[in-house]
Amino acid sequence: MTIRISIDCMGGDHGPLATVTAAVSFVQHTEDAELILVGQESVIRAELKKHKFGGKSGHHPRISIVHASEIVTMEDTLEIALRRKKDSSMRMAINQVKDGCAEACVSSGNTGALMAISRYVLKTLPNVDRPAICSILPNQKDRPTYMLDLGANVDCEARHLQQFAAMGSALFSAVEGKLMPTVGLLNVGEEDIKGNEVVKRTAALLRQDHIKGIINFYGNVEGNDIFAGTTDIVVCDGFVGNVTLKAAEGMGRFVKTVLTTEFKRSAFTMLGALLARSALKAISRRLNPSRYNGGSLLGLRGLVIKSHGGADAYGFEWAIQRAYDAAKNGVLQRITFAMSELIAQPQVTEVSSPTPSGAVAVNQG
């Protein structure tokens, strides 16, 4: 099966320099992928020729170009992006998914605009109130921790977080091959009495889903559990998720800066860096944020992947890989099924007395 992916080539800080370079690299090592490059055609072709790709004309049998005359900038309001720039590369790339020309879309453009346009063009899946952004974070077990929502929904109700858990489980199961991944609810403590009312109500819903075999709910988790790999999936509202993500990115850059500074402090520390070079490379590889680039906009009637706006070609290629994996593993179909299964079950609406967390905690093995 050929996987077709549309790419918004004009988005992000680096535009075609990163997106086209990533597309060229990806299509060269992925034989069952076809890429649709969307943006200003003359700019895209010029970039393709820089790579001596497809001959003088810039053609390649598995790469096509769709011209778009406009670009959604980081400064554009939602009104401008959604209503006025109907021929933007972002809008046209999403249209490829809507029209069935592509199975997934990748963009590093304005996050708010991408979510708004995607929701307007593709609509949400049945039984999904709000789409959510799910991305991957590293953990000490050298396995991925999927976390959502990372910024699409600042204020959430319990049913929204419940839906995020179901969608995140479907994504993890499809891509990572684990039938019932563990789900943790991010809280200020593991105890059931802690947290605000939304978190307590969400925990009650997820406990019921756990008993019914719909979701493998581990219980409440704390911030340190994200990077410890305590659960496969961590669920929270978009405000907390985005703050956590940005703090993690900042800490990663801080650690890298400190290590670089300290190893350059003297001839002896530089010698130590030389001796530890292989270990430092392994650390850099594991903590490199580019390897985890690409957030999935879950809950839409089509696959859309959001790349970090500052991603270089290496990072953007990882976002294309996320889109490819999601399409190849039938993520959209799995989420649709998961939501239909969730809505078919009667749910509690109020929390009376918390159930002891030990009653439903499961072995992660």
C-alpha cells in the first residue's frame, strides 16, 4: 500500500529549506511513500534542484507539487488564516487529505491556525468533542511516553480528558503495537483525594472504563512520572500539557548548554569530554528533541501532524515519519472505533466518593 502525505512546504521558521530537504531524504529511503509538496511552485522546484533531485526539471515519480499562492505566517490571526487566506499552503495541504489525495498532512506552521483550519476543513470524528495534540516525550526506559493534550484545549471538562485517554490509547496501540497501553492522569499527587474537581471526575470516568476493559487506567501520576516512563500515556488539559512541554524543551537546552560549557572549561575537562565522547553522543541522541518532533492532531476526520516551528530538516523528517506511521497503521480507523466503543458505555456524571487507587491499578508489564 502506498502512503501519500501532503506537506505544507512554506510553514515554520525555515520554510522550504527544511521541508523540501526533509521530503527529499524521506522519499529516498521510504519506497512506499508518495509526497505532495504544497506551496509556491517556483520556490519548491528551486529547492529540489539544489539537491540535484529529479534531474533539471525537479521531477520525481513519487513527488508531486501543488501550487499555493499564499502563506499563513506566525503573526496571522485565526480570522486571516481561516477566512482570508483560502489559497494558503497550509489550507491546500489539508485539502489534499479532505479530497482523498493524501492520507496525512504535515505542517510546521502556526499551531492555532493549523488546528482551526484542520477542524474547519476536516471536521471532527463522531463522538469527539474537541481534537487534541498528542506528542512523544523521552523517558528513562528508552521508550516513548505519549502525552496529550499539549495545547489545543486550555480549559477541559472531564469527558474531554476521557476522550483524550481513548484517542491516545488508540494511537499508541496502533503505532507502538501494544494492545492495552497504560494511561496515567496527570495530577498534583497520586492520591485520589488530590487534584481539582475536573481531575477527580476524570479519574472516576477512567476507572469505569478500566473495569469495562476499554482503557487500561493506571491511576494518577505526577510530573516526574512522565520521564520515568511510569505509564505509556499521560493525559492532562492543554494548559498543563503545553507548559510541561515547553519546560521540558527548555531543560533539555539548559542541560546541553551546561555540559558544553563545563567540558570546555579547561584542557582537563576537554580531555574528559574526548574520553567520554561515545557516551556523550548517546546522551545527545536520546535527548535530542528533533527525534520526538511531530504532534498528532487527534480527533479529526483525517491525519494531521504538527511539526515544531523551529524544526530543521532532520526534525521535520521525523514529523513526516510520524505521519507515515499513523497512516500505515490505521490510526484514524482505530480512533474511530475507540470513540464508538467509549460512547456506547454508560458513564458516571458526578463523583461521590473516590475509589481507592489500588482497586484498579494494573501491572505495567
